[in-house]
Amino acid sequence: MCFAVSTALEGYLSMEGIKCRLQKGKILGFEHYWLILPDTGDILDATADQFQKPDGTAMPPVYVGPKPDWYK
């Protein structure tokens, strides 16, 4: 669902004047999509909670912040 959620969110944010772009990448070997916020350099991952951090701790339901090292 990451593609569907991220694509819809990209369209909504763009209509609201918030610059963002869809990014395809991999997290721990799995294909994943998130948004890049070019004005801040942060990412917005609206489906982050489907993954755990490499140390096994849970990701928040929605992640906004610097791109983690394991996002490739």
C-alpha cells in the first residue's frame, strides 16, 4: 500500500502548495515508496510502521524526518 498511499498524499500536498516528490527505494531489501520534501531535505513515510528499524524497534506509523541510513 505504500505506493498508493504515497501517490495520493503527493497529489494532496501538491494541491496544498507543499513541494514533494515520490521516491522509490528499498528498506531492508523490500521495495518501498515514500515522499521527499525538497525544501527541508526530510522524508515523509506515511506507511513506515510496516518496517522495523535494523535494531528491531518499531517505526512510528508515520515518519517525518531525515532519511534513515537503512532507506536505500
